[in-house]
Amino acid sequence: MAEEQTGQERSEQPTAKRLTEARKKGQVARSRELNTLLVMLASAIALWILSGPAISGITTIMSDALSPTGDLLKQPELVPAHLMGVMISALVLIAPFLLLTVVAALAGPAVMGGLLFSPEAVAFKLEKLDPIKGLGRIFSTKGLIELVKALLKFFLVLGVAVLVYKYFEREVMALITFDVMDGIARSGSMIMLALVLLSATLALIAAIDVPFQLWSHNKQMRMTKQEVKDESKDTDGRPEVKARIKQLQREVSQRRMLQDVPDADVVITNPTHFSVALKYDQEGSGAPRIVAKGQDLIALQIRSIAIQHDVAIYEEPPLARALYGTTEIGEEIPGPLFLAVARVLAYVFHLRRSSPTDYIPRPQSVELPSEFAEYL
């Protein structure tokens, strides 16, 4: 037990991974009392529904088995085939009853923890033959609880059975005065009523046992804080590995971002600490979009690539800081910055269309809205 080994308290709820691993080992909540209850209820229901056809069928089978025909008396070699036919008829008669009880037997596990087959749970383990561990399980807390439950169930069911017998005592003694058909019918009614009463008794036990088994299973599956941490590391990866992955992702993102700089219309700079590359689709309906941005060394790389590919560079420190701080790569610029960016783009596009001898005055310093005062 991890609690015994580390001294830590099992205070954490079990994770999905732990529950899945436990399920693979066949460790799920189970209630024997619920299974017994459902089987007995199914038996009572089957007797109630099938009592009429069953009595008629039993009568026919007994008549065929105990009243051999003349052919059987004359030809003994036909007896095995006759007995086989009687057995098949009996099997067909009890098949619905068996089917209902099998379904009930499967319903209990399905309700509690779901149906499953675990090869690991049924695999042979030498430690199961260890008598010391076996005695430890018997005299453990769980073993003692199971013993108390078994004794309580035994005496409770025994008490109800005695009361049922006392109630039907005269009728049981009177069965010898009935003919065969009436005796069978009356016996079936008494058995069915007895099963219902015993099932009601087991329902009380199951109502207590099912919540207890769910609580006990959850307690057994609980984890220490260290187990949760170890599982998180195994699932999500070691911190140093995660940091390295994030670093590689940033490097890939930066390379992809720098590849988009040659397609930009303008790079707005700080001029040395920030660079923001913008692209505007004049035929579209959207606002200018940031295709690259960077700080310090990345900002220098963006400006260097822009110079190599004749992308206009426009120094406007407040606007560069505002764009860098408020907009991510691939996003359109904020609405309040439309006017400032539009003035820069108008100047850049005017430069492109002009001849080398034309003089294009640079716009005055753009003013940012009051909500961007922190970038001034």
C-alpha cells in the first residue's frame, strides 16, 4: 500500500487513469447482495409468469416419463431415445426460467461497475496460494466486515424463512390432501410468495451494501498527493521536456512568422526594440493584419528581412508598441488604431506609385486614442 510505504494519507480522489488501470485489473465496485436480490426477484417473476405453462408442461413430462407406451415395453432399445426426448422437453420448459435468471445475474455487475472480463484478474498468481497472506485477508478489516455482513444476512434471511414457514405450516401439511395438479399449483404459489418475501429482505441488505461497496471501492482507489504528482508527470511529461517542447514550438513559429515578412506591406518599428509587419488586402473587406512581430533580436531580424525584400520600414514608436502589445500574429488590428495605421499605409502606397524624383512628405506623428496612453 502506498500509504504504508510513504506514510502519506490517501486524501486525493482517484484520477481517470487510475480507475481505468484498476478496471483492467478487474478492480471495480461489486455487491453480492445486489446480485442475489436480482436473481431471486427474477426467479419469483419467472415463477409468476411461467407457473401456468410450467405446471402443464411438468404434468405432460411426468406422464410421458412414468407412463411408458407398449412399444417401449416391447422394445427396450427405444428407452434411451425416449428418455432423451423427455430431457429435451424438460430443458425447453425451464429454458425461459434459466434465461431470466442469467439476465438478472448479469444485470447486477452491469449496474454496479459494468460488465468486463479481465484476464489479469483470473490469471494464476502464486501469491494467492500464500497461507499467511490468505489469513491476513481473512482477518483484515474488509474480511471482518464481510463476515459480519454474512452473519447478519444469514440470521435475517433465516428469521424471515422461519416466519414464512410458520405462516404456511398448515397449508404445507395440507398438501398431502390435494390431488397432484392442485398440490403442484399451490406449492408454486407458496414458493413464489416465499421468494418475494425473501427478496424484500435482501432488498434491505442490498440498500445498505451497495452504497458501502461504492464508498469502499472509492476509498481503496484514493491516491496520495505524491501519486497524483507522479501520474501527472508521466501523463503530461517532465517539466524540462515540456519546456524544451515549448521552446521548439516557439522556434518553429518564429521561422514561419519570418517567412511571411517579405509579403508584408510595411514594417512599423520602435525603431530598435519593436517591429510589427502589417499586410493589407486592398481588394478585401478586412482590416490590416499582423503577419509578424518581434522584440529586440527578433525585431532586428524582421527589419533585416524587410530591407532585403524592399518592404517599407516606418518608424513610429508609440504605434509600434501599441500594435505589438494589443494584437497577436494573424489577427486584424484593433478598431481604434485603424486611422493611425491607415495614414501609414496611405503614405507607403503613395511612395510605391510615385516616381523616384517625386517628393512625398512623411505624415506628422500619428496620435493614439486615450485607451492606448500606456504605449506613448
